[in-house]
Amino acid sequence: MATSLGSNTYNRQNWEDADFPILCQTCLGENPYIRMTKEKYGKECKICARPFTVFRWCPGTRMRFKKTEVCQTCSKMKNVCQTCLLDLEYGLPIQVRDTGLSIKDEVPKSDVNKEYYTQNMEREIANSDGTRPVGQLGKATSSSDMLLKLARTTPYYKRNRPHICSFWVKGECKRGEECPYRHEKPTDPDDPLADQNIKDRYYGINDPVADKLLKRASTMPRLDPPEDKSITTLYIGGLGDTVTDGDLKSHFYQFGEIRTITIVQRQQCAFIQFATRQAAEMAAEKSFNKLIINGRRLTVKWGRSQAARGKEGIKDGVSEMGTRLDPVPGLPGALPPPPALDEEAPANYFNLDPSTTPAVMNIALPPPPGINPPPPGFGPPMFHPMGPMAPPMPPPMSMRPPGQIHYPSQDPQRMGAHAAHGSRHSDQLLE
């Protein structure tokens, strides 16, 4: 009755005539320049069964064409995308969002009650500014930690891929690379995600995607505070180039007084030290796995104490910021531990054979190649200094008579000493 385009004009004034659809970033696509087709009263809404303006477009290269499935009134009542029916704020199914916000918004399913409910919601939407949700969702002002943890912050364009080619599955596709459908192995038909219904998604019942996300939320890891009560520092990772010192300060100052904020741009991380341990624990609890700044999901961890950080850095070759250092080639290894001291063992500082005498062995080495050997008599002695053929050694200083000083140049055993003495004696006789 409401969908008649003939002479019956019942509720014709409530038919939708829009200029642009309500879409999420994923359905709209990554290309900012897209071409849409607009068909006025093209189809009836799959929820309220009223005619609405249908938009059709291609979100990107090698993607399937998409179109709006529900009218804008049904979209605004649940604050969802007109195509994928996912929440516009968190990117989650309606069942997950309603569970996280602890609300229960039941839309009537009978035709008469549905029409009456829709008219009341349109009146409420007309009285609002159109930028905020209405109904039970508009009354829910508090946010949920679970929704912040599960929220999708970046578009998931993989959802826009073409469907699987049924001819390729049967081995009968003859298009090859020109086929607009995917040539991939289909998923298991027994997989719960393979059975999704658009009405169940909108009403928030029996949604397999929502069940999967709720199970993931129940097994989500927690951030336990360290036992060392002196640790008041939080590690913030994944900053990128868009998150600045002011952005971190504007978010974390609400939990307590901040002592220092240190940003390490090379590792794209920051260290935030609070004045009290209570403020640090509150910041870690409210920010773990749900901190989003400038569209980036940041990693929140507890810092480490200086003693533990120094031990781990020495043990594992890790710097204070948590990065592993590469070994430097050419450096000597660690020295071996010193041997146990034995008081009875003699001190052998020169690693000499214990069977040899303590006398120093003077062994002549061959000259390097290209250098003539020294003449006989000028080289080092080729015998043991304590042997019978060795020249007498000069007496030690303690055994010399007083007043006598030994000069090597006046040694009588030095070669040429007699000749030099005889020449000086002959010179004295001639004078």
C-alpha cells in the first residue's frame, strides 16, 4: 500500500528523496573521486518496505559495485551505514554496540507497528539537528571500554572485493583474467560467517559476526600493573608522524599530574611519567588497547625500572628504549675469568718452560728478506751468554771498586779496543 506508484498516495509524502547516501568510509572506497548513479524511488527499504532513493557506485579498481540497501530513516534510527549496516562510529555490528552500551532498542517487526514507530522516529529526527543519533542510542551518553577496544579505526577495503565466481568453482569459467569475479576457493559452507542476514544484522539478533567479536572481547588480554610500586611510567608505541607532544598531554592530563613526556621519534614511541602511581594505573586502565589519537591506534604498556632495564640491556643487547642493538664487528670478546691463585705455585710471568734454567735465551733471528746479514762479529751472539765461550760480563755495580764506572765504549773486550789503544799509545810516543 505504501509502495504504490499509482493513484494511491497513502504515505507518499514520506517516501525518501535524498541527494547523497549515508555511508561509512569502507563502503565509500579509497578513491575520493567516484561516480554514482541515482535512482529516485528505485527500490523499497529492506527494513521499513518504503521506497527510497537508491545510489549505486564502484568503490575502487577490481571491486564489486555496491548500492544502498536501507533508507536514510532506518539508517539514522540505528546510526548505521546504508550499505553494510555497521555502526558509523565504531565500525561494529549493532548487536555488539548495543551490548557494549547496555541498551536494548527493539524495532517492531509487524507492518502496522513498524509504520507507526517509523513515523515517530522521523518526527524526532526532524526536531533534532540531524548529526546525532535518536531513540535509545541517543540517550546512551556513556562510552564503553569494550567498544573502544574492538573499534576499527582504519577502513577495511577487503570487504568490497567481488564475489567468488561460481563457474570457476565448477571449472567452467572461460573468461580468464577478464572475469570480474574472484577465482578463489570458497570458504567452508559450515562456517557460521557464511550465513549472514541483513535483517538479523539490523535487529541485532543471531549475527555470526557479532558473536565472533563478543567472544574475542571476552578473551581480550589485560594490562596488569607491575609489582614495583616505584614505576610510574607508561610506554606509548606506534606514534607515527602525526601524534605530537601536545596530543599526548591533552589526553593523559585528565588522569593526573604528568611529570615528564619524552618522545623518541626514531622508534616512534613515547614515555609518559606520572607524579603518582595511582594516576599511572588509571591511565593504563583507561587507555590500554583503546587509545586512538589522530586516527591511529596506539600501544600502551608499563615502563620498566632502571635496574631491570639495565640488566636486560647488558644481558640481551637491548637499548633502554627497547630496541635490539646489532653487534659491532671487530670488537674483542669477553675476557676469560682469571685462574685460581695458588700460593705454592711459582710465578711464571713469561710462560717459560719450567724445565729450563732461569737464564734468558738470546736467540738470533734471521734477517728479513732483502736485507743483508751483518758482518761477522757485529751480529748478536749465537751462543748462550752463560756458556764457556761467552766473553766475561762486566761486574755488577755493587762489586765494582769505588770510583770505577763502567762505560761500554771503554770495554777492553770490545772489538777494536786494543787497536784503538795502540794507536793512541803510538801517538803519544811521536809527540
